[in-house]
Amino acid sequence: MGNFLQNVVNQIDPYVMQILVNIGIGIILALGLNVITGLAGQLSLGHAAFMSIGAFTGAILTIKLGMPFGVNLLCSGFMAALFSVLIGFPTLRLSGDYLAIATLGFAEILKVVFLNLDITNRALGLSVPPPYSSIPLPVYVLISVVLAVTALALMQESRFGRALKAIREDEIAAEAMGVNATRYKIQAFAIGSFYAGVGGCLYAHFIAYINPSDFGFLKSIDILNMVVLGGLGSIPGVILGASLLTTAPEFLGFMKQYRMLVYGIILIILMLFRPNGLLGGVSFKEMVLKIFRKRTQPSRA
């Protein structure tokens, strides 16, 4: 089975495959932040920190223990979720700008810690060997994207998802209705960070080299841009936003130095004409049902 999948992957142009894998990883990372910011309404500027936890955890488990990659992905996600819970208890009592500053501070502290740890090879970073698995890495990325989208779609329609939306709209009113806002926000933070940890582990093994400086403030802003561009709280929007901003550097290579300037202009225009994002308010469930109905409706002669 592994050889068959590898042959299928080898049939795709390496450049195209690289873009597709980067899009998949971007979707996973953006879906994680969408849980925190899009559903729960908590502005986090430290998502790259949890991505780095997953990346270094995955790299160390592969280098030191030779752990099977499937188990490695889960361990990386749970490690990021564990740190998010530890950080979430003191910080998620804050909101708005204060929460954003707190998460940003945590991300910068974590980056400095990784830059001074021997196990992360300090500022030199780590060279990451290929994952220990017969299944190609792009297949893992595809499976992870499908599972992440499915899990988030189910969560949005659940009682948990409705509670997060209530907190996002009016936290005081939600608590008056019996919703434990702090507990739900911590759970959302943990789920979003789990996604970031899995994305970080995939990123580390795909790039084959990681450095603490790769997971700074601008990386968090890139992920946040994906969510805002596509539409807060919208799964199709997040997928679209991650796809557009991941492929944008390929088309804007001639103006690499001004990439962030172009992103800023795009976001300003978007906020003026589409303040909810490109697909803001579009439900994944409704979109799937609409496509299904179109396919099943008999065509009129």
C-alpha cells in the first residue's frame, strides 16, 4: 500500500506537490486559529508559538526515539494543547487587546527559550529526518486536512460550538444563560492549539529543517490573515484564505520584499467592501448540502 501511494505521489510534479502540501498545512493551522478567533472570538497573536511546540516535539521524537509518524503527530498535537491549557488558565480571563498582547508575549518568550535550549540546537535549529512511515508525507497532510475539516464542521453544529458562538457574540449574556465562559474558552484554545501542533509537526518534517526564528510574530500574522481574509468562523472561508495566501508568494515572487505591503492593501480593501471576509457567514454544512442537492436534482429536458 505504501509503495502504491508513493508511486501516485511521484506522478505529481514536485513543484505542484510542494504547493499543495503547503496549502494543506496552512489550512490545518488556519482552522486551529479559526476555533479560537472565529468561533470563540478570542484574538490570539501567539498561534505560531503552538505551531513551534508541535514542530520541535515532532522533530525531537523522530530524531531521538524514531517514533512512528502517526503517533508522532498525535503527541505533537497533545503537547501543544497541554501548553495552551497551562497558558490559558491565567490569560483567557483577559479579552480583546489584553489577550492579544498576552499571547504575543508568550510567543516571544517561547521563541527565546527555544533559541537557548540545547535540545533544540539553540539558534542553529534542527535538521529533521524523513518521518518513519511507509505512507508518504503528502498523504498524511491530506488525511489530516480531511479529519480537521470534518471534526470542526461537526463541532460547529454541536452544543459546544453553539456555546462558543454565544461567547463570541456576548460573553456576559452567555454566562447569564449558564455557559461557563472560561472553561469553554480554554477548551477552544486547547483544540485550536492541537491543530497548530499537528500542523507544526507536518511542517517540520516537510521542510526538513526548523529554526525558532521561523515561528515569530509574522508567522502568527500570516495565519491570522488567512482566517480574516476567508471569513471568521467560516470553514470554506478559512480553506479559501489559506489557499490564496499560501500560493500568493509564488505569484508575487517578483516583489518579495513588498509581500506584507500587498497583504496589508488587500486586507484594507477587503475590510472596506467585504468586512466579514470573502466567504464570511458561509456554512460548511449548508454549502455541502447545496452541492449535494444540485448533483441529485434531475436535469430538465
